[in-house]
Amino acid sequence: MVLVKRGLLLLCLVLSFFSIASVHAPFNIFIVSPYQKATKPFQSANGSAILESGSTVSGWVRASGGQANDIRFYVTDSNNVTVAAYGDVTYTEFSFVASTTGNYTAHFDNSFSIDPKSVSFNYSITPPILGIPQTLFYTILAIMSIAAVVVIAIVFILVRRRKRSRRKKTK
């Protein structure tokens, strides 16, 4: 039992060591003029536009104005490759994991509209742990913890049986 308590204490210490909070970006509201595009770089905690590989970016976009109240929204990486495309949106939640370290940019395309659009944009960045996205890291850690508890339980049961069988032999 003492071994199980020590294992749980060690697990809690490991989890607290790896707990890294998300970085919330300032809330953005801006206007995209008719037939124009706007871009916003995703910025990390230190204000850098360079995201570390494995960082998870999630947030939302809301557009209003004109007849359809929509904006074309997509995200590109440093090589201008589209990593996430959401099409024409009035409101959408988004999430992506940075596949490589570099600059990631949100694009707001109003080139199809004769009306200006007001865009609200908010996001947070969750840095990776040891280069692994946090959700995956914690999933792996949970599986490993469960496996460790099972192994400890099996060892405990086997040791207990062995002690009982020794007692029976000595009687």
C-alpha cells in the first residue's frame, strides 16, 4: 500500500512539473475592406511569431457585415502552405497543431465581397511538452500510469502469494 501511495505521489509531481498553461492572445477586432484580404500572425507567449513544432493553436473567428456576414478564413505555415481551411464563415471554432517550427498566419479573405466585414478573432496557444502536443502527452502519460499501477498490483499480489506459500510450508 505504501508503494502505491508513493507511486501516486510521484505521478502528481511529474504531472505538476509538466503542466504548462495555454497562452491567450489579445482579443482582436478589425475591419477587412471590400475586395481585400487581411492577415494576422499567431504569436507565442514571448511575442514571437514563431510557433514551436507540436504547439496547439485553438480559437474562434466571427465575421459580420454585408449580406452574408461571412469571411473566408484559412491558416498557412512559413512556406505559405495551407494547414487549415474553413471556407466562408460567419462563426467558426478552429484548432490545429503546428507540424513544424515556424511562422503561422491567419488569413481573412474578403476579396469576394463589395461590403466591408468586421472580424473578431481570438485564440490561445498551448506549447508542446517534450515536442509532443499536450493532449497526446497526457494521454500517453495516463496509459503509462495505468500500466504501472497494473504492474505494481500484479507484483504486490505475487509477493503476497509467495509469502503465504512460505508460511504454509513452514507450518
